[in-house]
Amino acid sequence: MTAGCRLSFSTTAVCILPGTELAFSEEVKCIPFRLSWKAKTINFSMVIFRQINKDVPRVHHDALEFPDGTCVLLTDLLEGQQATVLQLPAQPKTPAEAEAQTRVVYVG
């Protein structure tokens, strides 16, 4: 998944809106490069797609939020994991909800 999109067979891109609920087929595995090179298994398979640190340019923003509040950047996930979209985010009803669903776009 890159910038909220996952390439499948190099021909299909699936964009994910912030707030989308996903279920992985197994517990999620990642390598938090900033901490170690050893793979870490997170004991959850249900996540919510988020964008974090939106006010910081030139960093990765796409992340998964787990039920315990832990956020893992998509760039830290091990390749080959499969997820299914469970639910798209509801239409925003307040300005705060609209802001939370606004995707970060930096060009240049």
C-alpha cells in the first residue's frame, strides 16, 4: 500500500479513505525500522486506516490504527499480507470529521 493505495498484480490500484475498517487474514506483521530489523507480530487483525502527522511534510502519513491505539506506518508492514475492506467511513457530519477524512496531498 502506498499513499493509501495497494497495487495488485501491477495493474490494479485500490485507494483507501481515512477511517476505512480493514480485516487482515492473519495477525499483522511489521518491521519498525526505527527500532530494530526484527519482524514484529501485532496480535490484532482488525485495523482502521488513518493518516498521521498530516502537518509534517516529506514523511509517510499512511498508517494502520489497531484496537489498542497503536499506529503502524504502511511502509513498515511486511509484504504479502492480505486485507479485506470491512466498512468504508461514514460521510462526515461535522467539520472535525471532514478534516479527519481529508487526505494529505503534497506535490513537489
